[in-house]
Amino acid sequence: MKISKISFLPITFVFTLLAAGCTSDKESEKQLQTNNDKPAQVDQFEIIKAAPQQLDHIHGLGYPGNDSGLYVASHEGIKVFHDDVWLEGSSQRHDYMGFQAHKDGFFASGHPKEGSDLKNPLGLVKSIDKGASLEKLAFYGESDFHFLSAGFGTNAIYIINQQANSSLDPGVYFSENEGKSWNPVKLTGLESDTLGMIAAHPSKSNLMAMSTRSGIFLSEDNGEHMKRISEPVMTTALVFSENNLFYSSVENNKVLFHKIDLITSETSQIEIPFLNYDNPITYISVNNQNDTTLSFATYLNDVYESTDKGENWKLLLKNGRIE
């Protein structure tokens, strides 16, 4: 798949697909030369209480399977909300983007902190020790992925590549071997002029979905074919649990939160605290170790969490301020 031009819409986190032409997987699959360097590690790393600070940007959130607590990825590194306290690493405070919680830890992209000896950008990296070290999987020093998705308990990884690198043209790609090779995603049937957030199912590696300016589209074959499963409205964020797909939309100047039952295909609305239409939901997360727990972040860096499937919500972060 080749995309001739990509332009970002900052509020809705979608970008315009102006032209696309698909080629066969065998012809388009490109093998990636992986970096065999050892994981980048600092001399000392520990989880400490977070100092008072202002998070200017949030680039993902989730519940890694090797820890307890909610991880929030920011320009100032990973912040963890655990037992009503905000925590952070004593080092490795990189500008993480495309953050994705996994059963073993997390995947991410982004940029190293100032003064780091890591190359910029980070490419695709993985941590299995709460961020103490980063395994460089692909595109190290080449690419930064704002749009990245990974199945919590599978090997499925999706990226939206915005700029050509040494291995891939701009487009949407899928890997099942932690970035050693990539296949282009065709997205046949995507009746939208935008692409947005991608969600990968936590246990079914073939199941993925995408939010767009024209609704939510679902695929049962790794994005080869897409079908709209929501109303054709602006959607800004989405995530799978084992049996549901949660997503947020902006309709009639209202920010809404929905649940689609993957078994019955029924859609229901979940009540959330009031959000202004210019403060849409940008990320949603489910705790795959206890799916009664949900969380979401907004454009203005508010973070909410529910431990009872959305019946009640607690404000964890207001305008990105950690006190």
C-alpha cells in the first residue's frame, strides 16, 4: 500500500488518505534488518514517587501484564498510577509515543530524552522490566510511530508509517514477529477518507479495528477487509477487551463513550463525566488482567479510571497536573 500524502488533524488524531494503491503481499512484503544491539539500559533505575509536574502531552495509556497500575506515556517518560499515588522511573524518561501495553511489558516508539546516548528517533522498542531497559526491535534511529497498536496477548503489531524509511514506504503495516518483517495492510472496504487509531484484539491475532472520521471499521483478517460497525460519525479512540470493543465519538458537540458487544454486535452507551467537545477522548485502555477496569485520557490531558465497567469514574489527572 502506498499513500501519496498524509496530513494530520490535531484534535481528532486522524489523517487524510488522499490516494492509495494496493499491491500483492508477496511483492510488497519487505524484510527488515533488525538491530542486534543489547537493550539500552541505564546504570540505575527504580520506581519512585513522581515529583509535582505538568504533563503537556499524553501519548497512550495501558495496564502492562508484568506490573500493577495504570501506565501513562508522556513527553516526560512513563508515569504510573498505583494505590492512589503517581510514580515514575528515576531515569529513562524518554518521550514515548505509540505506547501499547502487552502481557510482557510494553511496546512504544518516540524520542530519547535530552542527553541520552540513544539514537533519535527510537523506532519500535519493547520493555519487559517496567521501562528500565529498551529492546530495539525495528527502525531504530529511523522512524517514530504515533499510530502503533499491539495485541495484549498476541504477536500482532500494527503501525502507520508516515514517512518512508529504509524498508517501508508510507502506509499501514502488520507484523507477527516483533518487527522482523512487515506486510502491507490493504484495508479493502474502508469507506472513509481518514485513518486513525488502530486497536488489536488481546487474544485473537486476526481481529483489528480502526477509528476514522466516518466511524469504526472492523476486520477479521488483519485489515485485509474492513466493515463499518458503528454509525458514520467522528470517532477518536478505541480499544478491545476480550468480548467488547469500546470507542469514543464526538456527535452534536458531545463527547460520547460506547461499547460494542463482539458476540451479539449490540451497541450501548456508557455514561462518562461531562467533557467539552473540544476536549475529546484520545486514548482508551482496558485492564486485560481485570477487565472491570477501564481508563481514558483526553486531548487536554485529563485521565479518568473506572473499576466497575464504567458505572463510576474517578479523575486521576486534571490537565496533566501531578501534585
